[in-house]
Amino acid sequence: MSLEAIPKNLHRHVDKLKSQGIYITDEEAEEVYMYCLRKMEVAEVEVPEEYINLLYPDELKNYILRRGINACTILRQMEDAICV
């Protein structure tokens, strides 16, 4: 899988994250894009072509944040299991 499913004008957001040293796979970026499409469908957004430009970068940031929080939680759980 690659960024082919994501419109070219949105690639810059993924490239920006990667240039900042934030690791995100093309599959993850596409998963976030598909999530955005579904979110707009459920919300019945009137102009999805414009709204995706606002939604996608925010959802990418949210995804990275959630992934970091989940990783910290897993590490804490492992630490607790080892220390017991």
C-alpha cells in the first residue's frame, strides 16, 4: 500500500511529519485518510473536498498523539509486570 489513495495535495502533511522525524507509515496515513472520509460521511459534511483539507492534518496529529499515549501505557504496564 502507498499514498496513492490519498489526494496529492494532502501528501504534504505526511511529508511534513516525516521531515520532523515522526515515523508514520504510508498504510497509517491512508488509514487516517479513510477515517476522515468516514467521519465526513457520518457528519454529512456539505463540501467534503474543502473540509478534508482541515480535517486530515488534525486527524494525523491526533493519530500520532494516541499512538504515543498507547505506547507509554504499554511500557508502564510492562514495567509494572517486570517489577512485581
